[in-house]
Amino acid sequence: MLANFLDKSKPINFIGILVFFLLCSLITLIFVFFDTDFSADKLLRNFFLLLLLLSIFFFYNFILSKNRLTLDNLYAYFLFTLFVICILPELSNYNTLISVTIYLFFLRKLYSLRSSKKVIQKLFDGGFWLGILFILEPTSILFFILIFIGISLHQKITLHTLFSPIIGFITPLFIYFSQSFWFNKTEIFTQLFDFNTNFNIELYTKTKFSWFFVCIFLATLFSMVFKSAKMLSVSNTFRKSWTLLIINFLVVLLFLALLPNKNNSEVLFLLVPASVIITNGIQLIKKNSVKNLILYGFLLGSIYFCFFL
């Protein structure tokens, strides 16, 4: 039943998943307000957090639909929604949500390299968004790996394609430096290049999130293995996008491990490639009964993790 519902990417199905997310968000907010004193400021803050989350859903779906990273269905959107529900109580950090939104702008340009239209502009824009993300979180410099791999997979390596993202990256940094220099606060700018890292994954292994990570990692790993085995006999654009998607997942794992300040909300970075990879694995299954079993398992697991664990 659930597989049939998600197979049809109709607006009403999309809205149905969105309503489910909003209900879960409302329940989470109710629990938060019961635990703490009610205030108008807190209500307004959570309202804006919800708007940011909804914008993340919009851009996530936009990337999927424009770059054909999955078949024409709602599996990935559904899984991404469930994964976000699991960490709803942790998503109270404006900086993380804004960073993830910019990260999605970056991924939109990255995966659109599959098309040969306006390549230089895409590379400049990708570098530009990465520059802004770097200002918010310097560890994101690791995502530059994805730009150069994207170029090597989808386009020709030339001076123009190599230097366009670098110039785009430098542009917001130059603006930020100019502002810092004008207000005599250049030390704030230079702190970006200190690269304080904290290779400590204890937060992800010794809390309830260890179960979440194990499930996500195993599901992603199985999907990688089975989908990649099938892709070996195929030579097309999606094969290159699939390779980039796997590298995206691995780079984000390294990014999370090196992130100096961890609070679990940053897991959102990982959920984007993970949900797409898992979806590609589920799409290989022929029997709807097996698909339903997996999808209902994810559904019940996310509800239990969010509200009962």
C-alpha cells in the first residue's frame, strides 16, 4: 500500500508526506513547551526554524527532480522526511539549518554538471555557495573535493573549469574580508583558516544516535553494493552521478568526523546523499510486498526513535 502511494509522484502525495512531517513537528513542539515555560519568543523561534526546514525539503526535492538522481517517485523524499523526523528534537540550531540550505544550493550546482549547459557559470556558482558555507563552517572546505571530482566525471578538465570554482569561492571571502577590514575586525576573518578540527565520534556512538547511524550506514552500504553491481554493466550519465553520490556520502562522513562542534543537528548533511542512495537500492526490489516491509520498517522506526527512544 505504501509502495503504491510513493510510486506516484503526484502533488497530493507530496502534500500528504508534508502534512505528516508537520504533524510530527507539532507533536515535538508540544513536548518542548510542556518541558519548558511557554514564551512568545520561543514560539516565534520555532516557527522560523520550521520555515527553514520546509525550505530544505523544497530544495532537496528540487535537486532530485532536476538531476534525475532517482526514478520518478517519492521514495527519496519520504525517506528524507523520516530521517529528519528522527532528529527533530535536535534541530534547534539556526546555523546548522542555514548551512544545510546553502549546502543544498551547492549540491544543486554540483549535480547539474551532468548537463553541458552553462558549465562555467555552474562551477562559479558552486564555488560561490561553498565560499559562503566556508564562512559559516570552515570544515566545509572538504566539499571542494566534490567539485573537482564532479568536473572529472562530467566535464573536461581545463583551466576554465578548474579556476571557475576557485574564483567563485574567493568572491564571498573577499567581500567578507573587506567588511572585516572596514570594521577593524580582521582577526575574525583569519580565524576561518585556523581549521580547528575535533576527530571525535563519541557523540554518534555512545548516545541513542548510535542506533540511528548504524541503520543509516547499513542501509546505505547495502544499497551501494547492489546498485553499484548493476551499474557496472551500464555506461551512461547516471553512472557518473551515482559515483559522485557515493563520494558525496563518504566526504560528508569525513566532514562530520572532523567537525569541531557537534550537536547531532549536523547529521542533516549526511541525510541528503544517504536517502538518495537508499532509495536507489529500494528501487531495485521488484516485489511491492518487500518494498512495503522496508518502508513500513523505516516509518515505524522513525516514529519510535523520535518520540519513544
